[in-house]
Amino acid sequence: MDFKIDKNQLLRGLYLAAGIADRKSTMPILANVLIRTDGKDRILCAATDLTVAVMATLPAKVEKDGGLTVTARQFFEIVKGLSGEEVHLRRSEQNWADIRSGRAEFKVVGMAERDYPKLPAVSEAEMFKVDSPTLLDMISKTIFSVSLDETRQHLAGVLFESDGNEARMISTDGHRLSKVGRKLPGGPKLAAGVLIPRKGVVEIRRVLEGRQTPCEVGVQQGHFVVRADDVALSVKLSDGQFPPYDQVIPKDNDRTLTVERNELLEALRRVSIMASDKTWGIRLGLDKGKLSIEADNPDLGNAREKLDVAYKGVAVQVGFNARYFIELLTEMGSREVRVEIAGELDPAIIRPADGTDYLGVIMPMRL
């Protein structure tokens, strides 16, 4: 194998590969990126952890066919630090990688291409063209409330539903839930929702970040596939059974207040400084025309702030995790939000005051 490639083109593929390559796996080769020639003017740059796989086809000047694998993180750092605009990569004996650019030369230990796991056949998937910014926005509005506990597979991902015209993404970690719906014309028609693992959702976001032109998505043999020009990503779907989310969303929260989103967000940030580092517990108190936010920490002290809000109901106090509110409000985007509460032991609903396509549910805390 012998080829030359523009440094920035190679970096584009290595950036995606380095995020997927699994350095903690018991299979050392999964920490590697696969580099393989593809004809006379392209190379394949790929990585997989057996759940998520990325394949980038990059333009190059190929002198000799072949392939090899090298440690993804190390290779990315080497290329990123090179001063030259072109990178010359050659496989030498015993699968060593000879890397040259400008005056710099590296010899890196590699492993044989034949030992690398088989990559998914993404070309066989039926693909549907959708708006990239819309898909990215839906990911941003749900990824933060995915469970980080990998043992709870049914919560460690985002549920994706699509009827070919509208799509929904829903996530929950058992303490909060996020649900967003968007028009996504041309999308796949799915008989049931599919559960995309958290790492897969993160990598989809990396592939689409900054992209304004449409991408393609599809579901093929238990995999969710995304294609953006010369980059394809395949994510093995989770077998976990996502909980019936409609049953979690309260239907009769009759205490409703409307408040300026940024005002509430900044007040929560200030007061939560005095909250416990472990629980982030704050108390919201509602009374006619007023919302009070309080934090009481025996080790630090206490904080309290009052906001003017549109509320005419009965007084109530409820404890919540301030971080859950802050993360949700940061993604909300609207000028005003509506907070719906039933009682001190009931979950709250937060949604934009001017729409119903996005909402969050936050469970109460005992303080």
C-alpha cells in the first residue's frame, strides 16, 4: 500500500474514526483505524467497536493497492501535528506504517488488514433523504437525558419514530424525559420505533455537525444507517424495550405558569451554586404571580430568588434537580416557557409557551 492524501481530508476521516475506535476492548485491533485503498483515486478510512461503524471514502493519489490498521488515536494525533499539506503513507514489512509529511517521518506499528472485523454492508440499506439540521436539532434536544448506565439498555439510547412525514425522538434516564417531534418529510416509514444506543447518537451528531445539506438515513437488518456524502455510519440497534413514554407524561397538571425562559434559566444557575453537589436539589415555590427558587446547603449556606410569573393558582412547593431544569431550558430555545405542575410529589412538564413539539418531564425530589 502506498498513497498520498491531503492532510485535511485524512484528518476528516480520522476525526470520526478516533471517536469510535474502542481503546478499552479486549480485542486490541478495535483500537485501530482501517486504512485501505479503493481504486486509484480513493482510500477507505474506517473504524468499528462492533456496535458503531464509520466508513469514510476519501480522495487520494494511490500508487500501490493494499491496506493496514494502526492505532486510531495515535494516528490522528500524528497527522494533526504535521506541518505539511500532504501526507504520504506507505505500508512496509510486518505491517509497519511509514508516514511522511514535510520534514517529518514516522514509523508506526500496525496490524494486518485481514484481522480487522468485517464492516457492515451499508450499501444494501434503503436510504431516505432528510434535512440534516432538523435531525441534529432533535438529537440536541434529547441526548442529554439518556441514561449513562449501560446495564439499563432500555434507557441507554434514544427512541426514534418516523411515519415518513413526521419524526419523534424520545429519551429518558428514569428521572426525566425529553420528547421532540419535527416534520421530517421523506423520512423512513417505520412500523415501530427503533432504539439507537447513546454512543451511536453521539457519533451521528459528529457526522452531521455543521452540515446544512440533506443526509440520508435508513434501517437495515437491525442497524440504523446514516450517509452524508462520502461518509457512512452504521449503528447496531439496541434490543432493549423502551418504556411506554406516553404513560410517563402527566395529563392533568393543572397548576400552570408562564415565565421568560432566559430569566428562569439564569436564576436557576445562580441559586444552584448553593445546592448539593450530589443532588443539585432546589425547591420551587409557586404563589400568585410569584415563583421562588431556593437552595439550602448545611455546608455552604442558602440562596433564594423570586421571579414574576403568570400564575393564578393555589400555592405549592416542589423539590427538583436543578441540573435537569438547566439542561432542558438550555435546549428549549423559545422566549417563554410553560411549567405545568400538579402537586409536590408529581412530575413537572416544561415546554415552549408557543408550541407543543418539544417537552420535558422532570420527576420531583424529596428535600
